[in-house]
Amino acid sequence: MSGVTRRRMLKTLAAGAAGAAGAVGSAGCGGDGRPGDSGGAARGSGAGRAAGGPGNPLAAGTPTDPDLINPTVPWDSVLTEDELRRLAALCDVIIPADDRSPAAASIGAQDFINEWVSAPYEGNQNDLTLIRGGLAWLDREATARFGSEFSGLPAAQARAICDDICMESRAAPEFKTAARFFDRVRDLTSTAFWTSAEGMEDLGFVGNRPMASFEGPPREVLDLLGITP
Amino acid sequence: MTSPAPLTHQDHDVIVVGSGAGGGMAAYVLACHGAKVLLLEAGRDYDPVTETPMFQLPREAPLRGAGTQDKPFGFYDATVDGGWTVPGEPYSSAEGTNFMWWRARMLGGRTNHWGRISLRMGPYDFKPRSRDGLGADWPLTYDDLAPYYDRTEMFVGVYGSNEGLENTPNSSPGVLQPPPAPRAYELLTRDACRGMGIPVIPAHLAILTERMDGAALARGLWPNNATARRVTEEAMNERLACFWATPCGRGCSIKANFQTPTVCLPPALATGNLDIVTDAMVREVTVDSADRASGVHYIDRRTREDVWVGGRTVVLAASACESARILLNSVSGPFPDGLGNGSGLVGKYLMDTVGAGVYAQIPALENLPRHAEEGASAMHMYMPWWLYGEQLAGQLNFARGYHVEFGGGQRMPGYGAFGGLEPLTDGAYGQRFKEECRRYYGSFVFFDGRGEMIPNEDSYCELDTDQLDQWGIPTLRFHWKWSEHELNQAVHMQHTFAGIVEEMGGQVLSTVQTDGSRAIAAPGQIIHEVGCARMGDDPSDSVLNQYCQSWEVPNLFVMDGAPFVSNADKNPTLSIMALAWRSSDYLAEQLRTGAL
């Protein structure tokens, strides 16, 4: 605890001793009957703080006041093992392995999508319907065309289906819905992949580490852009 | 309702309601002057030093940090129990209005997540009616506030430069911190704008680019006040300079950016003159038999008890609309329409900033060598309004200006990384999609206009008599109407930005509207709501005098965005703080002389 916070608490306690009802509690802990506290705020409990645990003692641990230092996903995932297996096959078609980085499924893109569609928010729930329905459609389509579920198709046959649904604006009318499903999975797979350690390294992101100074773009970049600072 | 025995009436010289930009600054200045201050904050205690997720990655957060109804600006955004909704604290809009009200329930309020953009209002901005006949003039001039802009910038720490441009004031020598070096896309934009006559200059943001010289700054701020000098110097010396990583909107554990819990409150506490009570939701200012403010009622959010505390003076700084709500809910015999509301203007002339933007892709920025572009998190350069002359000459179909905020670069991939590439890549997937992502990385830019709204009688808030919040306090209902000035301005923004993108050889990916109502952001969405208790020279036409003091209740002040008479394109926070400093100097003098 910082000196400032301690001083603040001492001052607050002094105000409480002087009779300011309600002041005493402000030195109290998060999750201590705070409005909206679901009671599940173990991270914010007094016991956790006294034990010097990793939790943030001030955060209530509620959806609107989560512990930002130690994030957790507070909802259960809903996709079945079988759905995940089929989804993984599609993720790998969207982002395959190459000489710079692995394929999307190997970094767990399907697990992120599972987390996404399991979230309790309206947009996520809409995506759950879209993606579950899309997976079912994909296997029906694969079976109808090639006699096998999508994950078992040779690359050329998988591409034949994906080419029909990879762009909504030029998809045939019967493929419009599937194209929306495909685009959503592509976007979510992209998020999962490029935010992974492997994806960030592939991209060459430079940052999220302290620097002593900020010098602006290197000479090479300025020359490529034809600008003088 | 049972009120506990009062905390010895008038034990505190000042009760400050709200710990954001206005309240945090008032508490600091008043405590430095020796006033005994009680600061009431509706939200919880909050400590950026221990709570800020500085280096946490998107992949460590739920949904890769995506915004949700619970955390609208993303998981790591500093906002606690807030956003467009606050649990158990609803608000409503009249038919046809879709006002969006961003609130936070935490020590420091919205200063914890704000954009840190710190632009001074200029001389024109204080006298807009005198200049073009619209809106109303402020009861003070730029020269009246200029010394307080200097003080605020010295205390807060603002980077920027003095360019001497029209209605874009310089700071006094030695006040500003040096601006950071421009990024590649900022330089490319600057060059494209040069031929269009649009100035692209260093932005002004409340972020330290170098350590503060605490001793020198404190001496300059408080030449004759040893206590204030000591606490200010100590607090400044605890702040580190930006280390050019991590987003400011999460807060800053090294105190490099401005938020009141790291900048205003530590020195205020160190004076020994400040008490802070958090989780104190103020609902009413009470009056005594002499019709003076006597104290406030608040709900203790943990116990749900109704508490009364007394004080010699009351400063409301709960945010423009929340302060109006408290005044409107403070009904008594002599004040049947709300405290200090004899003019009927409490809640009236509510304003936000006009917002409209475009999103674009710039081929010149594709495949650039990777390099650090996070910098100070937000913009290093911006465009101040540049068409004052044309506007005054009647050559534009809107009366007031806007500035341009823009961004882009090789940022940390987060939720949405390379989403929406389908139309750009002809539906790429597979190996080609992977290569397109690498190619496009860092090549997207956005331009956002931030423009002045002229106050009007149809934009206001009032009590919603049909709705109580969970604390039993009547809530607000909003009314809104844009004029042609704002709608035309929004169209001008998008078309101007499309021109810049074209000049850069890029393509606009968003829709450029010709209908202003489609271009403009929702009212409230820019989170610059000001007005609702405007200041003025005439008690019949204003709520406050130029010191943010109620005309009718002299020991009542409002020191947030509510006193604003107009809402220049300059983001309001710096002006809120400068006004709060000036008004707190005045209040402290009134206390010293016994006038209050």
C-alpha cells in the first residue's frame, strides 16, 4: 500500500472517529456489501488482502468493477468438444501455418471463439447462434457436396466451399447467410491469432515495454515515406 | 429517513462534492490555502498506483479486452462502475432524444480514463456572441483566465508547443513540457495537409514527457505559501516521465499522466487539511434559516444510510448534469424550483461536442519496417481550427470551428485486429489472408473532428419524476436538438477528412455522409457535456457569477463543467480545472476575510 493511500485512510478514519457516519466504511474493503456485489468477490475479500494475495483489494470483482491486474473469465464456455473440433478445422483453413508462424487452431483460436460466444452479452449471444448454426450448415454442405464433414475434406474441396462463402457481397443468394458466418469466424480467428504470442511476434509488434526516450520513426521509414521530420 | 447527528456543524470550511477534474482541483487549491475541506466522492476508493494494468496484454483479458456493456471502452479501461450506464442509476431521454451520459463511480471520476487532451479556450471563445451574434458571452475574458491556464498546466504537466496561431493561445514561457516526436503517419498527414492550408502542430496533452522540476514549479505556483510549496514539490517529485508504452486510458501507475488521485489529491492530503469520504452519493444541499447552504445529504453506498454533514460552504463538482441534478433535487421553501434556480436555468443550455470522423487505409503506410509507435499513447500532433476568417466572412454554412484529432500506427494488436478486411482483400482467407494482415498492419488511420456546439433552449436536462435510482434519488431526463450549425459542421468534417485521405493517396473505408444527422455522433457521446448552471453577468440570465458562485446562495459554488456558457471545440477539462483554480482562490479569500 502506498504512503498516500495509508495517509488517506488515516484521515478518513479520523473523520469517522469525529462522528462522520459513513466515513469509517470508506477505509473498508471492496466487495464488502458494495452495490451490485454478487458476493462472489473472493479476490476483493478482506481475507485475501490480509494474506497479501495477488488480488486487487479495492476492486469489487463484479463485471463493472473487475480486478484488472488479475483478469478472469467469469462465465462458462458452452461449445461442445465436437463443435470445437469442427471449429478448429475452419480456423486452420482461415489462418494456416507457414514458415513464420503456426496455424490458428494450434494457438487456440477455437477456444477464444468459445469464450466469445459464451459471453452473456447480446452481441456475443447473437454470435453464438450464428456460429453454431454455421458449423452445422458447413458439415451439411460438405456432406452434400463431397460426402464427408468439413474437417475431413481434402484442402481443395474445403476451399471449394470456402470460396463460395468468403465474401458476402458476391456470394450467391443461397450462400449469403453462410458468408456472414464465415466472415465472423474469420474476424474472431484473426483477433485470436494476432493477439497471441506467436501472432504478435509474426507481426513484429514493437512496444509494450518501457523506453528511455521516444525518437519517432527511424531514418529508413522516413526515407520510404519520402518525408523529412 | 434518519439523519445521524451532524458532524459538528461547520466543522469543515468547504464540502466539495465530486473528486474529478473540478472537485480534485478545488480540493487541492482550497487545502493549500488552509481551508478545511471535506471531499465527498460517490464512487469507491481507487489507487492508480496499485490498480493500473500497465503491461497486461489483450490475451490476458476476457474477450481479448473487447468493450462490453459492463466495460464499454474495453476491459482494461480505468472506469469503475460506469460507462453509458451505472448499475442501479438509470436516466431517461425524451421522445426523439438519444442522449448518452458517461459516468464513473470512483475516486478521481472521469479523470482516470480521459483522453488527456488539454487545449486552452482562446479569446474568441469567451465572447462568441459578440463575435457572431449567437449563443452567449462569458462574464470573463481570456486574459482573466490565462494566468490560471498557466498555473493549471504547470501543476498538471502538459506537453505541447506555442505556435502563435489564431485563437489558439500560447502558454507562458517555461510552462509547457516538450512535445514528443511525431510518428510516421503524423508526419505523412502533416505533409498532406500542408498544401490544403491545414496546420498540423504538436498536440497538448496532460502527460509528462520529462520529470517535473518540483522545486521550481512549486515556487512559481505558491511563492508565498510554504505549506503549499512543500506538498506540491513533494507530489511533483513522485511523478515519473512517460516511458512511451501502455495506454493512458488504463490509468498510470507511474503518475506520468494526469488523474486527480495521483496529481491533485496526494498534495491536498499532505496539507493535513483534507478529508475524503468515498461511496458518498450526494442527493441534496440543505439550507439554513438564512437561506444559506448548510451542508449536504448523502447516501452511504455501503450501508444505504442517509447521512448529513454540515459545512460553511458547498462546492458542487459532481459533473455538469449530476450537479444540476443535485440542485434540482434541493427543494426548500425559498427555493421551490431547486437551489439557486431563481433564473430557471439549472439544467438548461446543456451542450456536448460535435463529433464526426472517417476511417481510412493508406497504401504508403503498408509494409513499413516495424518500429515503436505507441509513444505517449494518444496523439502527438493535431489540427487546430484554421478557417476563422472564412467563417467570419460568412463563407461557411456553420458558425463555429472544430479541431481534428487523428490516430493510427503500428499499435498493439487487440480485439478486432484485422477485422473487417473482407472488402479490402476480396474476401481473402488462408495463406493470402495471413499475408494481407502483415501488409496492412499499421496502415489504417482515423480522423475525428471535435467541434463547437452552440447552446440552445431545446437541449437540457430535468428531473424525471417517474424514476428514482437505487438510492431513492430522482433521476434525470434529457432533451436534445442539434441546430443546422452542428449538422453542417459534421458534414464539413467528414468531407474535409476525405480530402486529406485523398491527398495522402488512401481510401476512406467508412461512409462519408452528406446528411449531417447521419454524420454526427449521438448527443453526449463525446463525453464533453457542459452547461446546466451557466455563469453570467446578470442573475436573471445565469445561475452563477464569474467565480462559479451562486447568485442567490453566496456560499454555494459549482466548479465542474456546469458553469460553461459555451462549449468551444477545445476539450473542456483543462478549462474546468483553470476555472476551479480561479474560483477556489476567490472562495478562499472570501473565507479569509469572513465574507463567507
